[in-house]
Amino acid sequence: ATSVDDGKGPFQITTPIYYVNDKPHIGHAYTSTACDVIARFMRLSGREVFFLSGTDEHGQKVEQSAAKKGVPPQQFVDEVSVNFRELLDLLQITNDKFIRTTDVDHKKSVQHLWKVLVEKDFIYKGTYSGWYSVRDECFYTESELVDGKAPTGAEVEWVAKEESYFFKLSAFQEKLLEYYEANPDFIAPQSRRNEVLAFVKGGLKDLSISRTSFSWGVPVPGDEEEHIMYVWMDALTNYISALGYPNTADGTDYAKFWPAALHVVGKDILRFHAVYWPAFLMAADLPLPKRIFAHGWWTKDGEKISKSLGNVIDPVDLVEKYGVDQTRFFLMAEVAFGNDGDFSDKTMILKINNNLANELGNLCQRTLSMVFKNCDKAVPKEIGPFTAEDEALLDAASGLYGRCADAISEQAIQKYVTELIEMVWTANKYIDEMAPWALRKTDPERMATVLYVIMEVLRHVAILYQPVIPGSANIMLDLLAVPADQRSFACLEGDEYKIQPGAAICQPKGIFPRIEVSELVEA
Ligand code: ME8
């Protein structure tokens, strides 16, 4: 997929809002971290960012979970929502807003959208009977069922003749197809786009958008006593309610950010985002977001992660065992964004030990300790002319930002990290070949030059690693004596921000501890 974002101006990025029926797991950590990498990247590029996350708190699934716990739904969602907020803090996610669908403003916003759709004649009252999956919060047609279950494997129940409001989704089949055609990068990756196209081409039925058989939801305007809104209609609207919709006046977040939005979702909920949400927006005459990116699914040792299998991975445990940056790094580096991935502790430990501890950590450590010991505790001053090898390495480092930016413009986060990993490989190869330790006595000026070159390469690597491993990247930048106000991507261009010869450096310290093998055995 190519970029649809113009690379300039305000930028909105969103995670799905997570259901509060249970505590957060690795999938939630994954999507949130991916969005955080992109948000941080954009901010470091100088763009104004509105990064949104939050919790989806209505619907039958949440109501049932609350009932099981024996607490009123509001109390239940208040408690569980906190776990999601805390996970974001733990992972150092820099969301600008955390929306809850039980927020008063959000509810008003959804009710407003509803009224607009009524005015425009896209909502009518009828009766619904059909299959519903509480787990998926989704209606299915008979023909979609597989062995009496939802295509996702979830149980379905028969909803017998419930009075319901409907959204005229069928009216949007052609309009959606035209839109996908005219905007080939609206849905990414391509394989997922094809699935959406096939689904829409298969025919769209009007969508039941209200329920009467339970009560935990946003009341339908004009029919408050009987009807609550379908949870997906409520939830999807968060992307604009968080920006202040229906207030769209100049100066509002809505005016500034919408529709410069990238919605990142798991492949499980692409249909809601790529079909229903654009149809609601078209019906309301509102602009559509720039892109929907659907990422893949994590499994554990080859199996679906689920409570019943007892193989749920708690991101809080990962952070405790391996560290925040290590967890972020692994999740981003392990699988191509868009593909499925399999989690195992062993792979995680190996990846952290290899790419972070051995390759990046050692490169920093050996370079900086040589500088500290042999160059008067300062960035080398007495540097000679650059050789072809020096120039080649420095050129590779100067091109790094462009390559990384290209990757991010396609949400290719793994590619982004791989660029950095490979840059470090190249630098390690260079240091081994130049062997500055052997030059200490014979040619100190050449030694100083080699060390200087590596420090400059490390500066590029550390600045560009900030979105992925923010804490460690900033420690690296401290060790490299890069001033705190010279860490944005603008400082990767031009000579004035290069590592300054003579700048004092402090005693280097290890950044990435190796995870010991005993832990590997336990895992
Ligand atoms: O669907 N691998 O909420 P949800 C990768 N409330 N990602 C995973 C994952 C896994 N095994 N499991 C979950 C909802 N995710 C709705 C969204 S948005 C308007 C409403 C991630 O709590 C992935 O991003 O079930 C997936 O789309 C999301 O969590 C589903 O979270």
C-alpha cells in the first residue's frame, strides 16, 4: 500500500476502543503500542498529533460480565476501564485522550449523529429476527454461519422478532464500492481490502441498530424508554465524538484533525470500520477517515489465545519480566504489521538478547567506553579525514530517516525497526573491521575518527529508535551527549546537530541487560 497521508499537517491516530468485559491482554497492548510508535514518529517529525484510545463500555457482553460479577454495570465499567488506562501508562503510550463511551459528551454526540441520520431518512423502524453473537456483538445471516456458529467461532443466539431501528445500509453498497475503487489505499493491507470488497459485493442488508431486550446502552433519541443503540454504532462514533463532534466550528479539534485520521484495528473488526463506519459517515454527509489499517492476530505457541485455553498472555507480566522497551520492541519487531504472529517467551528472549543486548547494547558500550577511556571523557576532537568506509557508513546513516519515514507512511512498523537493526549490524561490522582498539597505540587519530563516526551513526539510530523504545533511546542520547532539545527528526538533517567534537560524555553504562538463560529454561 502507498501513502494516502500527505505527510504534513495535523494527524489523528486511533486504537479501537477496547471492551471492558475483561482485563487487557497482549492484543490490546499490541495495537496500542503500534499506534504509539506511529504517533511518536509523527510528533518527532514535527506534526501535531491527536492520538486517541479508550474503552467501549456498553452492550450486552459488558452487561453480562457485570451481572456475572454481581455489580451494577456502571460500577463494573468504572473498575475495568481503569485497568486499560493503567496498561497504557505502563507501556508508556502517549495517547492525547482516553475516551469512554459512558462519557456524557460521547453519549450526546452519538445521539446527535442518530438524529442526523433520522433527518436524512436513513433510519426506519422494523422488526429484527436473526442470529446474534454476544461475544462479537455482531448480527449474522443464516448463510454466514458455520456449523451453527459465527464465522469467528463464537456462539450465536436466535433473536426472535425484536422491534428494532434499522440503518439503510443497503443504500450504500454501490457508493462504498465506488469509494473503495476511487481510493485504493483507503483499506490496508491489500489482502484485507480484497476481503472487504468481496463482502460488500456479496450484498449489504440493512443493519439493525437498536435493541430492546436489554438496557445497557445509549438511549435512542425519541424512543428512550424502549430502545438502546447497537453498541457498534455507539462505539464507532468515538472517533469523532472525541474531537468534539457535533461541534465542528473552526478552532475545534474536529475542525483541525478530522478527517486526517488513521484507524488502526485488528483484522477481527475490519468490517465494522471499513463498511459500517464509512456508511454512517456518508449518510451523515461527513468526510471519511484517510485510512483503515487492519493488523494481524497473535497466537500463543500456535494456538488461539483464549481464556478457556488458559493461554492468555498478560502484558503486565511481560513488562515485569522483560521491561517496557523490551516488550514494545519485541511486539513491533517480531511480525510484519498486518500479518499474524505467534508468541513464545523463548523467541522473545532471543530477540531481546540478540538485537538489543548483544548488537545495539554492545555497540554503544564498547564505543562509548573506548571514548570515555581514551578521548578525555569527551567526543573525539582530533579527528582525521574520512575514508571511503567512513563515508559509506555515514551515508547509510543519513539515509536512514528517509527509509524509516517511507516505512511508517505504509504502517510498515516492522520494516521500520528492521532498518534500525540492520543499521546496527552494518555499524558492528564496521567497528570490527576498523578495530579501533588496535589503533589506540599505533594511530590514535584514526581511532578517534572511527569512534566519532560510530557515535554519529548511533545518534541517528537513537533518535529514530525513540518512537519504539523511548526510555532506552533517550538514555542512549544522554550517553552520546545529545542535548535534550536536539532529538527531533529535524536534527537528523544538516550539519549543525552532528555529534559535537569535544562535548563531555559521562561514564557509559549498560542499557539492555541480557536476559539470563535460567529464565529461558523457566520460560
Ligand atoms: O473489538 N492479536 O474490542 P476488543 C492481535 N470494542 N490483536 C488483538 C488480539 C490478538 N490476539 N486480541 C485483541 C472491540 N486484539 C471493540 C472495538 S472500536 C470502535 C470498538 C486487539 O476489546 C485488536 O486491535 O475486543 C482487536 O481489533 C482489538 O484488540 C479488539 O478489542
